[in-house]
Amino acid sequence: MRATLLCSLAIFVAGALQTLGLSPFNFWPASIISLVAFLFITKALSSNHLLTGKRAFYQGWLFGFGLFASGASWVYVSINTYGHAHPALAGILTLLFVAFLGLFHGAMFYVYAKLKTKQAELNTLLFAALWTLNDLVRSVFLTGFPWLFVGDTQLHGPLHGYYPVIGSYGITLVLAITSGLALLLFNKPSLRIAGPIAGLLIALWLAPVALNHVTWTKDQNQDINVALLQLNIPQELKWKRAQKPKTVALLEQMSAAQWDKDLIVWPETALPAFYNQAKPLLNKMSKQATANNTSIITGIPYRGWDAEAKRPVMHNSIIGIGDASGIYHKQKLVPFGEYVPLQDILRGLIAFFDLPMSDFRKGKQDQELLRQNGNLTSPFICYEVVYPDFVASRAANADYLITISNDAWFGASIGPHQHLQLAQIRAAENGKYMIRATNNGLTAIIDETGKISASIPQFKQATLEGRVKTFAGSTPFTKLGSLPTLIFCLLILVISFGIKKRG
């Protein structure tokens, strides 16, 4: 009994270790240590007991529970501090959230136990394929939660060169294969088997070094001088009536000092008013921007009309004024933050289900890019930037990418750091600069390789000034997304199923 508890604790810790590979810790070897530890412990357990589906599900769930309990703990801050839930209730809701997410890892390892064959090499590929499919499924199930992928740990690691080719999903596959092959070597196979395994490992880890020297997109030599405004307005004040004139005055004051820039970016919902209500200010700022040959891009809530439903709707939007034009309505909405599932039942139960501006509707898929003085930019609002395929689908025709956010909801937790890291990875996957403007940090300019070229710290009212390069063309990941990785994983599943069926 004691040994079982210790093994369960070890699996939980192995899952939690993966978080150390992500921002703000960035200890990339944790990704390998975490996966190898999980495989080693579960293999040791299966040598004493048959790896049944039930045991496999529990072990996979424990790993996932450890990962999300350590890596997604920032959910508590939002529920407790800004949802005004009692600490005990906030703790219970957070626990239920991370326990639910752990089910994906449980289901993945359950399938592995059912399809596992007597061929160790094929089992390694099967494990890696299922681990990757776990991330792919989690990205689309319900609204999706594409967060805390093991493939996100290589921004500062040796596999960085894979991002523009196979993306984060593909790197997850490589890391899972690496972990399985490392365990095979640990078991001291014959030289006939060890040689090819070692060769494959070397090839997998040397390839991205060479890929780092490939230029996938072309610098157009048309730099843009930008200014990103970080207002640092506390979340508890943002929507207060008395705060509105102060926010407007602050935006005007900070923008007036930047009329020499090509582009000024305000953060998500920078104006605490709907587009129609803010038109006088927007028209005024637009005239001033045009007079100075400047563009302004800002986040703003938008109230429109749904002709089919015959009722008014709200959108979380981003618009261009001055020398910029266009409007984009957010497509990937955050559950409970921007809309409430089953709202007829949940509204009114606790304050967390009645947060300000939590009744948005998603925008249409075929929205045009924003125009900025001859350039095209693809906008992403907050949570949207964490979806690899979604960003890739809108990046091909853009000269640069832009994301605006308000991470004040997550306070001083690790959440905003992870969010910035995901924006960096999207820049690397698509080979284009990413501008990131936030209310209270982390505001940054990210280059086409995912490196931060300029930034300002959290919780500071400041303007980030810098230069953004425009790029033409597409990376392999922009063109194909996760499709090659998905096909490979499904092929391994089909082969494993066929061999298992034949006994």
C-alpha cells in the first residue's frame, strides 16, 4: 500500500516537473526528465502488475493532474480575486478544473495500454503518437485548452529550429519519441538495436540545429516604428464609471507623446466603452493620427446586431483608425471570462459567473486582416494566440502579427509569463514579428524567431517603443499546420491497432 502511494506521488511529481520547462522557469531539460520519469515509473509498475486499462487511466490522470495543478494554478487567482469567490470555493473550482484536464492524459494512457504490443520500438512510437494526439484533441475539445504542451518547452532549447517546420505539436512528438528511445537504451538492448536507436536520437536532435540556419520568410526591409501603451489600470477599477474619464485622459496623454511613430497600439478593451459610445473620441484620435501619418490599433468592445437571431450581440474587437483601417471580432472566446456556458443555469449563482463583459459572441471565420499604412497585420485577441493552427491559418498574408491582451485577471501568477511564451512560439512557427500590447504586462515586441527584442515589466505604466520588421512568405508550419504531425500519429495508431488485432 505504501509503495503504491509513493509511486502515485512520483507520477504526480513527474507531471508537475513539466511546468519547470515552461516560462517563467524555462528549464527545458525538465520536459525530458518529466516524460522519462513517467515512462520509467509506469514500466516498473507494469512489471509487477499487468498494465490494465484502469491502472493506465489512473496513472495518466495522475500525471495530467500534477501538470495542471502546477502549471494552471493561476486559474485560482482569477476565480478568487476577481470572481470574488470564497478562497475555499475558489480552491474547489480550481481543483475540479485541473482534475478534469487530467482526464485527457488518463484517456491517452488508457488507449496506450489497450493498443500496446510486444514490439518495444513500436510501443515507443505509439506512446509518442498518443501523447501528441492528447495535445491535439485538448486543443479542439469544447472550446479547447491548448496550454502547457511539452512542445512549448523548446523556445530556449535545442529543438527550437523545429518550430517553423512542425510547430509545437511536432516538437511534442519528437520529445515523446526521445523519451521512449532513452528508456529503451536504459534497458541495455543489444548492440544491433542500440546502434539504430542512438543514431535516430542524434539525427532528431541535430536536425533542428541545421534548421536554425534556414530563412523561411523574407525581410521586406520596411521597418515600422511602433509604440505599445501599457496602461496598468487595476482590473477592479477598469470598468468603474469613475475610472472612464481617467482612462480616456491617460490614452490621449500617452498617445500624444508618440505621434512620431508609424503605429501606436492600445491593449485589449483599452476603452471601457462600446465602439458606438466611443466614436467621438475615436474620431478625434483618428484625425490627429492621420495628420501625423500615424496608425492606431486598439481593442474595444463592440455592440452589433445579429440579423439571423434578430437581437443585439456584443463582440470583443480590435479596430484600426488614423492610417489604419478594419475591424476584427474575436473568434476564440474564453469560457466564463467572455461567455458563460449554460448561462441560464449558472448566471447569478456566484459572482464569478457574472463577471463584467462576459456575454460576448464569437466573430465570423472569414474576417479580413487589418490594414496599416500599406501593411497587412493579422490580429489576435488575448487567448486566440495560444492556438497554433488558428494563428497559422491567418498568418500567411500578414506582414506582421499583433496580439492584444489584458492579463490583469491573473495577477502576479505564472499565467501571464506562459501567455507571453505562447505568443513567442507563434512568432517562431510563422516566421514573423509579433507585437504584444497588454494592459498591465507583459508587453513585448517579438522577432521572427520568437526572441523578445524589447519589453517592459509587469505592473508598470509605460510605453514600449521599438521597431518591427515586416516579412513576406510562409514557413512550412504556416502552410501545413499540424496536418503532417496528425497524419503520422494516426498512421502509428492504425499500425498498432492492426498488429494488436492480429495478436
